[in-house]
Amino acid sequence: MLRSWVKALQTVEELDVVWRVCAEPGSPGVRGQAIAEYISPELTGKQALTAMGVVSRRMNRAVREMWAGEMPFVIHEAKRTRTVDRSVAAILLDALAQHPLWPRMRHHSNPPSLGF
């Protein structure tokens, strides 16, 4: 299901969110501001968070269309972080490398090492 979800993502921005969260799996998680500025480096502050909100809604739509129920990330609203389990991150990163948009991603030639 994780691989199917990644295949359902349709923009580089959506894939970049997956990349950014999976690049640092486990606690303490990646803050929303860091993800927002990663996917929209030309934006800062509230504008970057608004852009990330649009991308997140599209990613949530892909989850609902698959009947998966929830994102593969743990979203901690109070801390404003996204966290992913290391084993889930490994599957998602492998699926990213198979995605047709992979060559357009900025880090496609240097996937993170998860230390397995």
C-alpha cells in the first residue's frame, strides 16, 4: 500500500515532502516549517506553510482515494512535526526511486542512508 500511495503522488512537491520526512526518520520528527521551506525554497514563513498545506491536502486526497485511512507519517499537531518509522521510510524511499518523477527531484542522485 505504501508503494501504491507513492505511485499515486503526481507532483515533485508531493514527492519532496515524502523525501524530506523520510530523510530523517524517527523522533523528534521534522518540523512543518522545515518541510515547507524545503519544498518551496523561494517562500518563507506563512507563505511556505500555506504552500505546504496545499501539497498536504493533495497527498491526503491520494490516501483517501486508496482507502488507506491515514498518511504513513505520524503528524504531531502540537509540536508541528511529521515523523515516520525507519522501516516505513525505507519502503517509501525505495518507492520514490521507482517513481517517474524521480529524475526531477533535487536529491535523486543522493538518497539518504537510513543506517540499517
